[in-house]
Amino acid sequence: MACESVTNRRHSSKRSIGLVSLLILTSIGGIMATPSAAASVSGDYEITASVSPLPGDYMSAWDPVYMEVEITNSGFFYNTQPRSVEWFVCEGNQLENDCYNNREGYGIGSIDPIIVGESVTYSFSNYFSPNGDEGLYTLVYRFIDSDTNTTNDAGIYNFNLVRKLVDVIFEEQDILGQLEGLASYNDVLILNTDTDYLTSVEGIAKSCGSCGLVANLGWKITDNFGVELANATTSYADLPNWGESSFTRNLPPINFDTEGVYTLYYGIISSTGTPSGDMNSYNDLQSLEITFDDTVDLQIESMHPSYAPSSAVYYYGNNSVSVSVANLGNHTVVEPLVRFTILTLDENIESQQDCLPEEIIPGESYVCNFNLNALGDKRLRVFVSEALNEGLDQKPSDNTLNVISEVVRGEINPLIEQTNFFGTYKTADNIDLNARVNPTAAAPLSYTWWMSGIIPIGSGQNVSIPASTLGLGDHYLTVRATDALGTLESETIPITIFNSTDISIGNWLNGSAVTRTHATAIAEYDYPLVGANYAVGENLEPLLRMSIDVIPTTNAPDAGMDWMEFDINLTNVIPDNIPRESIAVHKLNGYEQVIWEPLDSENFFQVIDNDTLRVNITQNMDLIIVGDLPSPEIDLDNPILTLLPDGKMKLDWNSSGDLSNPYFGGWKIFRVTSPVTVSAYFPNPDDVPSRFVWEGLMKDSLSATLNGTMNSWIDERSLETGICASYAVIPTDRAGNPDYLEAEVSLVDGVPGLTCGDAIDPTASVSGLKSNVVYTNDSDCHAANRNWDMCYELTLSWTWPDNEPSGDLSWNIYRIEQKPEDVDLRFVTPIATGLQNVPGEQGNFTQTGLEYDGIRPYRTYYYILTPIDNIGNELTTIGGSSSSNVHRVYIEDQYWQYNQHRIPEPPEPPEPPYGIEWLGDLEDFMEQENFQLAGIILLVTIVVNFIGLPIILKKRKRMARALSRRKNRQAENLDDDFEDFFN
């Protein structure tokens, strides 16, 4: 039993395994047999329509195709989850799955939740590019996830692509709105039958140059059943053919012969082309409802006094009755007869007047004015014709109006209107006078004008009288108004006329002055004094100073000016960038002064507009105009320093901008000096804008004031060795105030710093300085100047020394004729300049007698070479002739060394007279002036001796006797003196 039980359990186990295996296989088979489908979502969204492209649409094969689809929530459930929708395009007419498998374009998008029963239009961001392919195409829109109704989850549409697209599009437009003079009822325009109405239509043409499009544009009228009643077309072969372009063309005149309400279609009626005309018919026509009605209805709206509509009485005079005729119909009426009749109360006609309005369009009125030339109680009747060219009046009962009223004369009550309300005029003015009367005065009226009641000055309702013809002083002007019935009334006004002096000058001043005598004006303006501080206030600058004086032209001591008013043309005197609202005018105490004071209450100014400044003053005065003056737009580069000899410096800078601005004062140059160890220099104002720092550096450091056209300056002050300088170039305003924030400073290696001068002369010496003098004995030289002394040539030679470490040397050569002992060559002109120093090489210099101030024989010259460093410092002080840079040259006369043959042989001496040698010498001496003079002196001396010697001897004897007697007398006197002394 046990064995059987085991055996049974084994068979049972095998059957269990088999059953499980069968279930697994069945499950796998069931899974494999399940059809493939997307996950289902709740609700029912449907693909309603393709918005773009439209079904059957023809589109360009060269343009991208953008997809727009209309989707509707047609279910009963609002799904809060977005739905994914896809599109795909395939060539030909294909089913959904086939098209998907053969798709040429694909896109996908997401639809936001849609309210139940509503539709949305969704535009996809991606598009289909045909790339020039033509033919029929299938477009499929499909939801990615199906919903409870899968029959509407996809939409299949066809469209066409062509390379030569022809499509004329007319969008909705109101062509009747172009018409004028139409009747309107409840905002519906009404047209008349048998009338041409000209309109135009706007459209968009998509065509090509070879498409040959001929479009028949026009209109057609249909009744309520769609039966075409009338049409008209105009062919156009000139529509745009360069892609997509808008156009406007005239339609044929709209004209229909039967009254009623119809539908008007307008646009492209038909077309032809190569190979076809317009390809999309759905956008060819637009339509609107049109009404034709020819009803004629004129009405006398009202009749009343022309200038007193509410008055119960009528007034006598021309155009004193106004009649309003209205067109209440739908047809324009041309020249209807409107008749006005004046009757007695017994119906007797006194007068009739007709009015023929040119036309009265529907909905408008026309006013006819009639004369009323009878007084008393009258019956007034107005009538408009019932039988008109346009037809019979539909409602003749309102074509007549009767009024019984009294006709009276209206009061005149004249008034005078004048140019100046206060009646004050200048002799240069025209006095414009206008007479006003009551509007009900009996027209026509006549007007006469009088001065002082007796002098006629004009006639008519308006007169213009030059004030100069009336004369200075007070006057009374009168107008006398006479109405159609002969009634006269008057009005009188006083006026005063002053003398008017024109003070207009040039294109900058226009105005006049009121004076009591004949006068003239003297006016001038100029910019503020250069360098002057007017102290006009913070943020304000003086702009102009002006002097205006009115002086008499007669012998009167004063012009007797009451006031003057003038306009200044701001555009012609100040820059446009000055804010006009900042402008003010002050009184200057003198044209050349800077002291000013505000204008008082009687003197004032006003900025009229951007171009005009009006000033009113009561006396001659000088004025100063001030305002907010923007700084001139000046562009300035950093100054470039160039070292000059003797420790001097040169500044060069570039500037541009509004340099000609009259308010640009030029440049101020400041310099601070400092040893290198101290390093006090001008900083960059962008880095150091402190006013305290800049004012401290600028104090007592002004070096030069230059005009704005300068772009360089030489500082003639020498810097001592070890002292350096920093410079700042600052633009100034007209007053000379520098704006340190606009300063540009000298730089060292691109940053502000100190630059040191160089005043040390070089000490280099040449070696082997020697000379060679040659006499050329050249006949050409002699032929050129006829002077053999100019035919000498001197050549100097030497060896150049080494250059200085700081730079290359150059040399000048001087020549003097005195021995150089402690000589300064600073003021001597060199004979050669700028010789370049080439270390170790030989230098040469040649000078000839042919040069100006060239060498000459028998002259001693000292040639001196002076070194110059790269700055220009030159060693011009020579301690003595022993310097190696000094060479002495004596020019010997070498002419006879080359021309001994030119010395003539001495002639044989002549035979002496009578063969006596000394007699010949005497004869030669006698021909010499010196010998003749000596002979004359000798002869005179001999004669003087022969005559004077005896006389002298005789006088000598007399003198000896006189002296002897005097000696004796002196001895006797001496004895007497001694005797007196001792006694």
C-alpha cells in the first residue's frame, strides 16, 4: 500500500506540473493574442476641422505649411489632463495608417483642458516644408491617446501643393462705406436705383511673372433665393506678380434698377492664367446686404428771424428770414424750388423770392435766407416744390409753412471795436476799427467814420487807418451807422497816439519805443567781457551784454520815452543748447562794468518761445542776459611733453569739438615743480576729483593763458638739475574759470607723474682735428667771379667720439676770426649744423672761397666743433684755443706759386738828363707830390728865417735893456722894504 501511495503521489505531482505549464502557456498565448492599442483616457475630444491648411486648399510648394486644427470637447466629462495631438503629412490620397507609415512631415503638440461643449483652435509650433514638391497631399491630425469615442480621434484632409501658386484673396471689407451722401436708416446705407456708385476693393495677390493671371474683378446682385439679377466685371492683367502683395483696384460702377433689399457679392468673379487662374475659390468673394430705395421727401423744417430765432416778431431788412429745408427721403434732390411769399393779412401778395439749393442730400438740411422789406402785420409763407426731377414728394403735407407776425425795425446800437483795447497806439501802428450793430438792425447799413466829429476818415463797416495820419496826441473817433430805413445812430471813442520809434537792428533785434518826440535807436550786443566775473548766481553764466539807447533826432534834450518793447531772436545770438527756461535779464550798471541789479517791476522780460525773448523797459539801459550754460563739448588729449635744451619743456596736445564756441575761453596751463623724492604732481581728475586737492595744486601755479586755437606751448623757464615738473592743461569758460574736472595732465609711462628737465651740456671732444688748404688755380672759378682770391678750398677732418649713454650726439661747426679765449658761441651763427656723430669714423667738412663769406688769403680762421645731445643742449662755451674741438687755420696766398710767369720783367732805367745821375733822380722826385710839398715847406722856412731872424735879434736887445732896468729898480725897492720893516 505504501508503494502504491508513493506511486500515486508521483503521478499527481506530474499532473500538477503539467497543469501549471498549460496555464502559463495559455497566459502567454493570451498576451500575444491581445491587439496593440494606446492607453485609453476619459472624455470625448474630437478633431473637428483643419483650419490650416483648409481641405482642398492650394498652397505654394516653396512656403512652409503651418498646421492649425480645431478641437472640440463633445463629451460630458471635463478632463483636467492635457491631451497630446500629432499631425503627419504624406504624398497622395492615403488612409490614416498608410499615411503615417509613409509620412514626409510630422509634428506634435499638447492641448490644454477644454470646457465641455467648447472648441479651440490649436497652432502647432513645427511646420511641414515641401521643398518644392508638387501634387496632392494627405494631412492627418490624431490624438496620441484614444478616449471613450475613438471614431473622432483622427481627422484626414487633403490639400494641394503647386510651384506656381495663383491665389487672389479678398478679406471682409465694407465697400459701401466709401460712398458719401447716402441716406441711412438704422445704420443701413440706402442706395438709389439707376445711379452709378464708384467703389474700390482691396486684396492680396499670390502669383508669379509667368502665371499670366487675368482676373475679372466685379460684383453681382442676387435676391433672397440666390438668383443673380445683375453683374458687372472689369478685367485686370496687372495684378502684382512678385509673390504675396497687396493691391487696390476699382470695381465697375454699382448700378441697379429695382428697389429692394439684395445681397451684393464683390471680388474676383472669374479668372484665367497659365496654366490656370485663381486656384482657391473660397477666398474670392465677399458679400454684404444692399438696399435700393428712391423715396423723395422734402420738409420745411422751420422759418424764423435770422438773428433772433426765438423772437415772436420779425425784423425788417435783408436776409432777415431764415428757412430750413430738410431732405427726409432717400434720394439726393438737386435744385428744388423754395419760394418765400410776403402777404397781407388779407392774402394779398406783396413780394415773392425764390431759393434754389444746389442739392440737398438725404439726412441733411439747407438754409435759405430771404429779405423782409415791409413793416407791419404780415402773413409769411414758404413753400418747397412737390414735383421734383427725382420724383414726387412722398409727403407733400409738410412742404408748406405759414406764419403771421409783426415786422418791426430793429435798433442799431452801434459799437466800435478797435485793435488796442485801451485805445493807445504808436505812429507805426495801423488802427483797425470795426463797427458792430445789433444783428436785427434793418440791413443793409452804411457806415461813415469821423475824427473829432468833422473830419471824414473813411467809410464801411471796417476801416484801417495809419496812426501816423492822425498825428500825435488825443483824438475822438466816431462811427455813424444808417440802416435801410434811413435811421442814423452813432458811437464815439477816444484814442491816444504816441510816436513809435523802430529799434529793429539786423536779424537779432525787433521792436519799437514809445516816445513823445521823433527819435532813433542805437543798440549793440557782445559777449561778456573776457576774464570778468559777473557773479550772476550758482549754475548760471553770463551769456550776452546788451546796450539799447533811444535818443531824439530833434533838438529836444530827451526823447521823452515812455517805454520800449523789443524781441531778441535767441537763435541768432546764443547757442541752441542753452535751456530757454533758465534765461534771465538783469540791468548792468555799465556796458564795460560787471555790477548788475535785478529789473524792477516796471521793467520785465518774458521768454515767448524757443526763439524769442521779449523785454519791456522804461528807460535806456545796459542789460546782461544770463542762463544755464552747458560746457562746450571739448575733447582734449593728454599733453605730450618734449624736453628742450637748457631745462625747458614743450607741451603739445590735440583738441577737437566746439572750439569756436564763443563761451569757450581757451586753455589755462598750470605747472607744479618738485624734486623727484617729493613727487607732488597733478593727478587724473577721474581718479582724484577732490576740489580741495586741485585748488591746492592750482594755487600760484598758473603758467600760461592761451586762446582755444593753440595746441602747443613752450615753457621758457629752465628747470634746475634734480627738479621735475607736472603740467595740467584745463579748458576755461569765457570768464577764465578753469574746470579742473576736464583737465588733462602730463603722463610718465602712461600715468600721471613728474618729468625732469635736462640742462647739462655734453662734454665730448673729437680727436685728430686737422685741416688742408688747397688753391685750385681753376680758370672756371676765376671766370665765375673774376677773383682769384675765391679759388681756395679748405677741408677739415677728425675722428668722431663715442655717443653719450643717454642718446646720440650731433655737432655744429662755427668759424670765428678772433682767438677763442672764454668765448660763448651762443649768438654766433654756425656754418654747419646737425652733423651726425658716428663713433670711431672720420668726419669731414669742406669750405671754399666761392661760398658766401668764404675763406680768403691772408686771413686767420678758428674752426670750432660743438657737441649737441639728443635734447638739444649744446656746449657753446670755449675755454681756449687749445681745446681739441678748436682748430686754427691761416690761409696763405698761394696764387704766385702757381703763376710765376705772370710777374713782368722790370723795364730798363731811362738815360738821366745830361748824363748826370743825381739830376735824373731830382727830376723823378720833382714829380712826386710829397717831394713837392717838402720843397715848398723848405722854401717857406728859408724865407721866414731871412725875414724873421733880424727882427727877433733886434727885439732881443730891447728886451735885455728892459730887464736890466727892471732889475735895478727891484733892488732899490727891496732896500726900502727892509728899512720899513726894521724901523
